[in-house]
Amino acid sequence: MNSLPFTTHDPELDRDLEALAPAVDRACEGADAAHDLAHVVRVTRTAITLCQRERVAPRVAVTSAWLHELFNYPKGHPDSKRSGEVCGERARDLLRDHRWNDATIDSVGYAIAVHPFSLGITPTTIDAKILQDADRLDAIGAIGAARCFATSASMGRPFYNLEDPRGASRPLDDKNFALDHFAVKLFKIPGVLHTDAARAIAEARTAFLRAFEAQLLREIEGA
């Protein structure tokens, strides 16, 4: 019986992913709310949805989603841009331990290595594109807003600039203000998605984010 918090609708793949679950659980212990096990499960569920809608066999893309948080350097670490690369190698090692075939191992490792937004890499495989899309979709919508403010709080940064929350007369600075991150990154995510299925999901999520931003600004101004 599948004890995973999702199903790929492929019993063999479900069993294979279930065998990897202890490693995923260990990797997510103590993770911040933006990169915890719940995030991994959401991204994996979204990857399953995208595979179904794009008619892509799920083994590589969904496995990549399931393992994409095996390793992360802390925010602000000088090697943080290498997180995907290191995570990809951890995934390769884990899959070798479980005797997966070399072609799948290489495909999963590649997808994870190139998935981080900060690298700005356009993947060459559909599986890696689906992982990027699934991970980026988790940065927008209601959960994206929650993750944005959770990250800001964990780093001791304010929600917005008190003097100019809209950024009307100052450069936007999402390193210091959570709300600035909406315009600096989150509203741009739909334009860098690869699949039609992801863009369709992003449309509603981005509309929510824009409505949330507008409401937040009204409340900041006392309305």
C-alpha cells in the first residue's frame, strides 16, 4: 500500500519513491518553512499534474521533484548558488544506492542541478523543465505569499519599507523587504515557465498575488 502523501498513478514508481522517502525526510528535518517537507510534497504533486497534462512519463520529472531538496546551503551562504549542483550529486548517489539505472540517474541529477531560479539556466530536457516549472509555481499564489513572508521573518527582515512600501521613489530591494520581492521576482515567474500547463496554473496564482499586494498596500495605508 502506498504510504506517500501523493500518488504518481504508477504503482512501480510509487514503490520506488517510497523507498527514497526516509532520505527525503532526513534532508528536510529542521528546514525552514519555505523549503520543508511540505514544500517538497507540493512540488512533487505539481510535477505529477504537469506530467499528466503535458503527457510526459513521470519517472524522471517526479523523482527529481521528490529529491530536489536533499541539500541546500543556507540563505546568504557564499556557495548558495551551488546548492542545486550539490543536491544533484546527492540525488545521484542515493539513486545509485537504490540501484536505479544510469540513464535515469543522470537525467534526475541534471534536472536537479539546473533547477534553481538563481542560476537562470534554461534546461534542455522536458523533465528538467517540468521540475523548474513545478518549483517556481510554488513561489506564487497563496503559498508563494506565505513562503515569501516566512523567509523574510526567518531572516529578521521587515515585511515592507515603512517610508515607501510601494517603492515609488526608491529602488526596489527584495534583499531587505519582503513586499519588494513580489515585483523583483514573483510577478516575473509566469514569463519564465516552460510548459503550457504551468502557465495556465500560473495565471490564477499570479492574479491572486496581485490582489493580495493591492489589499496589503490598502491595509498599510489604513484603508
